[in-house]
Amino acid sequence: MNHEEVKKKLFQSSQVKKEYDDLKVLYDIKKEIIQLRISQGLSQKELAEIVGTQQSAISRLESGEYNPSIEFLSKIAHALGKELQINFH
């Protein structure tokens, strides 16, 4: 069974689907931060130095071990030459 088949089977449960959808935004943010960091040739330690934090904070952010504050995400965005924008749809 591949990943998509497993997802399809799990999503038969509306509760599982809702939990997945609720976490998707955070997953997408973390995924984009990792992609931006790597595309700019930065290690976690280098990004942390620019942001003014510890490498472990970047690691926890990227691994999903905690949910970052908007302030922290804004610092990350600026360190990566981006602007944090939050929209409600």
C-alpha cells in the first residue's frame, strides 16, 4: 500500500480528515521555511544566528515539535528575505 492509498483509507474517517486539515496550514508553513532555508544555502545554525535564536529552536520549528508564534515566524521570514503575510479566506 502506498502513501496515497493509506491517506485515502484514513480519510474515510471524518475525524481523521478534520485533524489532518487543521494541521495542514502549519505543515505547509514549516515545509516552506525548510525549502527557503535550503534554497538560500543556509544551515539551521546559520538561520538561527541571523534570527538571533538557537539552532535548536529552528530544529523544533522544522520538525513540528512546537507551534511557533507569529512574532517568531515574522523573524524567520525577514531572515529569509521574505515578508510574513496572514490571510483569512
